[in-house]
Amino acid sequence: MSRALCWIRRDLRLDDHTALAEATRHAKSVAVVFVYDTQILARLVDRDDRRVTFIHRSLDDLDGRLKAQGSRLLTRMGEPAEVIPRLSRELSVDTVFANHDDDPYALQRDQSVGQTLSRDGRELKTFKDCVVFERDEVMNPSGNPYSVFTPYSKAWKARLTPADVAPRTPDLTRLCPESDLPAARGNLPLSEIGFVSNDLWLEPGANGAQDRLSSFLAKIDRYKTDRDFPALESTSGLSVHLRHGTVSVRQCFREALAREGNGASKWLDELIWREFYHMILAKFPHVVEEPFRGEYKSLEWPGTQAAYEAWEEGRTGFPLVDAAMRCLKATGWMHNRLRMVTAMFLTKDLLVDYRRGESLFARWLLDFELASNNGGWQWSASTGVDAQPYFRIFNPILQSRKFDPEAAFIKQWCPELAGFEPELAHWPHDAGPIEQLAAGCRLGEDYPHPIVDHSIQRQLAINLLSRKS
Ligand SMILES: Cc1cc2nc3c(=O)[nH]c(=O)nc-3n(C[C@H](O)[C@H](O)[C@H](O)COP(=O)(O)OP(=O)(O)OC[C@H]3O[C@@H](n4cnc5c(N)ncnc54)[C@H](O)[C@@H]3O)c2cc1C
């Protein structure tokens, strides 16, 4: 009887799953494995990293689903290039099925797993799954990658057929029965992986994803108008599930395409931004280390360590920036508008290299995704593909008045400003002694003075970025 292994990585679900569907088509018995990759775990700084908690709890959920089908999840810890070939021998599988992961490390890892397997006469087969169109599937008429979003998005939509988003349904009757699996099955305890659990603001696993998707779809009509207001919680919050594959991106696209109206079409565009940045990472992998735009390659950002630390710790004296950074640190989440505001503040007001902010987001974001994080940072720093022009710089106070008009978000995360009227909460530095007394907030003591003058820094940023090499 032919046996296969389905190696799950960033696709922690059983439904609408390309590799699992292919594996159950190919083999009569399919075992599902997840490897806690020691190379990835070793790079994580925090023992209570929320991503590990999210993955661990999603795998508990997946194991429960496999158990309900008469099978179990296998989890192992180690280097995939050793673990996968060893397990394949143990289970006598001929083929290992997995979905593509185009992060540079993952490509290298898969190449070495594939080589080791082939020395044993086995094969690693990988499939597109985490995006609808990948790599060079959407190219411009001259056959080159797009570097501007709007024409890319038009071409993406023109190429789309229903088959591209149709569900890839696995035959779950072909899952390997529990009795045929090795004794070491189920999810490893978190402590054995060397981590401790952390609080999550959202429910992990496929159920968590489906609940979140349906509650978002009930309000999708307001998405276009409300999506920029952090206090409204009007976006889907699905990025974490998309990152870990607890929801299928095809399902998200099917839901968006099945609806009419500005809300659904705006959401469709956001999902296509994700595809765009995945394509950019695959076609221009130099963006991981360097600016997309070559003219900024040797740019030296003059921002200081002290300025960086004030930004990281949420004590710049700019309330919206501080509130956003404190929210990120406390929850692992930041609203898209605030990601743009804080990234632009670090690069254009504090003149700090975007890579420092990018790597802090990579450490703290629960939805951290190399392609979108790099794309978002390079957009904000004006060094990237289809980036914000360097002379268009957000004014953090105007952003605050416009997108947090009641200062509700600011007051949630900077409680020392809660006693001020909204106008002063946006810019408390205008408060006189009596207003400070009435609000119970002494500037310079309870809340910091601004560390820079926005209008001066704005000009310095324009000078810096117009002086290309
Ligand atoms: C500096 C910066 C860093 C970012 N880092 C990440 C990151 O590490 N991981 C990440 O998934 N997104 C990142 N983004 C994009 C965006 O902020 C998040 O995808 C979004 O806030 C997630 O919230 P949501 O799921 O409620 O989005 P929704 O508004 O509901 O959008 C639906 C989905 O579309 C995708 N999407 C939306 N906006 C973007 C965008 N601008 N770029 C790419 N995909 C998008 C996401 O997958 C999102 O879940 C970053 C943006 C910036 C400016």
C-alpha cells in the first residue's frame, strides 16, 4: 500500500489544503507531520514568543481534528533535513508532500530536504498554496515582474479564473490510522520545545479563523469607510491566520469575490497587496537585505540609538506613535494605519534605518510575514517598490486627529493622557499648567516632551532622501 507524508509548515489546517489534497490523491495512507524547526526556534529572542503559542495551540486543534478522523498529528523537533528523511524511512513513505514557502531560508531548507530524500530514492513534492498566483505567474507584457501595484493588480484580476480559487479538498478517509503511526504522536508539550505560553488576543486554529472570517464578513460593507480607524476594529484581523495557514487564502478570495460593493472590492485589493509583496520577495530576494531601489543602497541613516529606543518603548512624546508601539508590545498586533504612521515616524522623523524597525516588527508581530513586513517598511521609508514618494511624509498629529478623532485609541494605550480632551490628547504639549493639573498629567514627568520637531525633521528627511547615491 503506498504511503505518503504531508509535511505542514505555514498551512496549519486540513481543509482546502493543496499538499494534503495531492497527497491523498497519490497515496492510500497519508501521515501528517509538523517539525518544530530548531533553526527557526533558535533565532527567536523571547521564550514567550506569541507565534510559538499560536502555532502550538493551532497544532493542538489540528491534532484533535485528525483524531476525530481516526488519525493523529506527528510532531518532531530538530532540523527538517534530518527529521523528514528519518521519519520517511521509519514510515516507508515514497513521497513527501508540502506547500511552497518562498522565504529565502525555507527555499534553502526545502532544497536540502529534497536532496537528502532523493539520496534514499524518495521525493519531496511541493505545491503553490499560500497565494493564488506566485513567483512569475503574473508578469507584465514584456515578461518582467511588475514593480507598481495597480497594473499588477489589474493583471492579477484579468488572469483569475474560478479554478484558481476553487477549494483543494483532501480525501480524509486516506489519513493514516492512528494504530499505524509511531508511538510518539500528538503535539509535543510547549516546555519540551523550550518555550512558555503567552496570552493571545485571538483564537488560534481553524475554528478561530472561521469565526473571525464570518464576523468580518458580517461587517465587510463598512470595510472601505472604516478600515483606517484603529479604534473601530473594522478590519478582518485575519493576517495572523493567513500567515500560519489556519485559513485558506483561496477561501478569503472566494468570499470577497462572491460579494458586491466597495467593502468587498477594497478587501480584495488588500489581499492582492499580499500577493504582490510575495511576488516581489520571490523575484527580488535582495530586498531582504537591501533597499529595493538601488539608489538608496549606500544611504546612511543618521538617526540615533536614543531616538530608536524612545520609539521602541513608546515614549517619543507623539501620542499616536507611542500608543501604537505600546499596543504592539503588549499584544503582538498593530493596525495597518498605525504600522504606516510608526514606520514613517521612525524613518522620516527620527531618520533611523528602516531595517531596525523592520526587525523589531519581525520580533513582535504575531502576523509577521517577511514579504509583507519588508514591503510595508520599504513603502514607508520610500526605498521600496511602488513606495510612498519621499517628500510625502505623514504628519503624526494630523494622522491622529483624522484617524483617531476621539483619541480613544490613544487613551487606551497612553492612559496618562486619558484626562485630556481629544484635541489635547492628540498634542498634549499645548496644555498649560492648569489643563495639566485638571487632566492629572504633568508633561515631562507623566508623559514625555516630544523628542523631535516634526517640521524640522520632515525637511531633514527630504534632504536625506533626495540626495540619492
Ligand atoms: C510597516 C508595515 C509592516 C507590515 N508588516 C506586516 C506583516 O509582517 N505581516 C502582514 O501580514 N502584514 C503586514 N503589513 C500589512 C498590513 O498592515 C497587515 O496585513 C494588516 O494590518 C493586517 O490586518 P488585517 O488582517 O485586519 O487586514 P485586512 O485589512 O482585513 O486585510 C486582509 C488581508 O490582506 C492582507 N493585507 C492587508 N493590507 C496589506 C498590506 N498593506 N500589505 C500586504 N498584505 C496586506 C493581509 O493578509 C490581511 O490579513 C505591514 C504593513 C506595514 C505598513
